[in-house]
Amino acid sequence: MRVKICGITSYEDAVMAIEAGADALGFVFYPPSPRFITPQDARSIIEKLPPFIEKVGLFVNEDAEAINTMSDQSSITLAQIHFEAPKETLDALCIPYIQVTRAAQEEDISELDGQYRLVDAYCEAYGGMGKRLNLEWFRGKDNSQIILAGGLSPENVHETLEYGFYGVDVSSSVEASKGIKDPDKVKAFVSNAKKSTY
């Protein structure tokens, strides 16, 4: 299973996550977040990273021009769209993207069937609230294109293995403080997420 460590704010945390086995790193381009990073600061980290690691930029309520500009400035490889962007915005993006479904009920997890997407628990704020989804919603479904987020931790990520998710995304539960990752928690999360798949 693929693992994304989100809310990276320093080169040291980025390298530590990669060495722990992370497949992707997330950079939050949303100013209200305590994990916010400017595209320029993200670029100073990304340009020093090894190849074959996905660099994901998180966007909230931005138009296509702003997303394209920040993507270019930061050198990210994938845009994560955390809002209900109109089709015109998505069509105008110059970078590959993945959409996010904020699921309030079981029916919501099928909203973007047929494409890779990130599924998070619904809350009024965007991201980082640590609210868990009901895993029973995913039982018996094809979850091979879903990246699961929301309330995952080193202690509970093993519970997701039987559902066949494409990947998992974590931020707050592997931190020492907001925006600063805890090496032991990151290592434990990645290790437990990759132990086995069914």
C-alpha cells in the first residue's frame, strides 16, 4: 500500500519520511493551515529530493491560474484538489491532479468512482482535523483507486489493510507538534501500513 506523509514543512522531515518508506510527500498551500508552506519554500525542499517520490501540493479554493502558477513555482508533481472545483478549473490545469471527497455518509465514497481519489472524513474545515471514517462503509467495495485519509495513526492504520485501498494519507498523528514530524511515529506508520495487504 502506498503511503503519503502530508504537511511537510522542512527538508529534514521530507528526507526522514522518504527514508522511512513514504511514497509521496504533501505540501499544504492553504494559508490558514498550521502546516502552510509557500511554493518557494516547498521548491527549496523538493529540488533536493531524490527521484521517484511524488510531490503533492494541497490546494483549497484556488482558480486554475493560481494552481498552475504555484505548481510551477514549487515543482510539485501532483495537485490535490480539496474543494469542489468546477470542470472548467480542472480542465485548465497544467499538472496532473487528484480530487478529494469529504465523505459525510457512505454514499459519498462513490462520488468519484472510476478515478483515483482521496477520501477524507467530512468536516467544516479543510484537512488536518483527525476525524475518522467508518471503515465498514468500504467493506465489499472496490477500493483500489481510493487513498484513505482522516484519523489514521500508527496505532490504527493496520485496520485498513484488509480493504484493499490504493494508499493512505497521514499528517497530524505523526507529528511532534503542528508542522513538525516525529521520526518514530512516521516510521511506525509507514511500517504498519506496508506490513501486508490482503
